[in-house]
Amino acid sequence: MPTGIYKRTKEHKRKISEAKKGKKYPNRKKPEPFTEEHKKRISENSSHWNLGRHIIHSGTFKKGHLPYLLKHTEETKKKISLANKGKPASAGSFKKGHKPFANAGMPKGFKHTEETKLKMSLSAPKGKNHPLYKLNKGRFGKLSPRWIEDRTLLAKRQERNDSAYAEWRKLVWLRDNFKCKINNSDCDGRIIAHHILSWKEYPELRYNVNNGITLCQAHHPRKRAEEKRLILDFQELVSVSN
């Protein structure tokens, strides 16, 4: 048989069918027929609502239960309302007058008033009532398994995420017109604001715009030795921009 997608011809299918005729498969179990009692139960459970609209598998609804396509009468609605009065709302339901899904039905750009925000903040669960507190069993702060004892490590990790660094990077990109300064056919990837003189070794020049240059990922130095070798080249490119 050839490899890949192979479609049998009609003649081939006919030959396979004839070859299998009369053969028995001892390992294949024949299903037992329904008993008369079983057939009667299936009929009773499905005939009262299967009116030709569509077929729903038997057992979906109990006997006498109205299918979801039929609408409740006003009397039935009243009975359901009276039966549910005073009961807590089920999961996923909404209280009367509640607007689900944040600003659903509100005009574009709608914002809550400060008074509403304050009410929402006061009504939100806090402390030991917060669901995350119960989930983590109070393992917050120093009790958390992810607690970092040396807090100076957190400050180091955030140095490049502060507003001063973001402003420096924006100024470097603006000066270089958001393009890699090398700008040749090898350029590839997103742009990066690169420190010409090392961030670690020259902390006083960290936010100096002239110590920054815009490079693409393809031209950004991969190793410290390469960074040092290219310092003079990068400084010359920046001086031309100025």
C-alpha cells in the first residue's frame, strides 16, 4: 500500500465487503436486547414531551417535568417567586438591581463615582474574611513560603522598574527616533535602550541620556566583553546624534 493519504476505490471497498461477508467475530460481544419493561419505561419518560420539535435523550427530565422550551405560566412564576423568598441567592445569580460584569449596559467611558468606589472598598472582604486568607491559611508576610528575608534584594529587583528609568529609556528612544542606531540589513527584533557604560559600574550615569543608545535585539551585545569592546563605537554614534 502506498504511503501518505490513500483513498480506497469503490472497487476496493466492494471487494473488502464481500470478503467479510459471513465471517464471525467471537471476541465481539452482541448487545442484549431491551426487555419489555425497559422499553415501557423509556416510552413513559419521553413520549409526554417529545412532540416532534426535537429529540432529547430519555432520562434528561423526570416524568411530568416541563422541558426548557416551554414557558412558565404567570401562576407558576408566582409560586416560584414565593418559594424563593428569603432564601440566599445561588452562586452565579444577581440581586435585584445589580448590574453584572463591571460596566455592562453602561456607556463607553463610564466611571464609578468616588462615593461608589468608597462603598465598594468598605464592603469588600478584608483581613481574615478575605477568600485568599482562608485559601492560604493565613500564610502571609513572614509566614509565607515565598518570603524573602533580605529585603534589600527586593529594592535591587525594582531599580529598573521605577519611573526614573522609564523616563530615561523614553528620552533615549525619542532622541534616536525609535530606531536601532546601527540600522542596517541585520537589524531584527524589538528595540532596547542600552547603557553604554555599565549600569552596575557607573551608577552616576544610569539616568544620563548620553549614556544610552537604542539598539535592536540583533545588535544588542550578548556578553560583557562584547559590551566593553563596543563602548567607543556606541559613544561615537551617540555624539553624531547630538
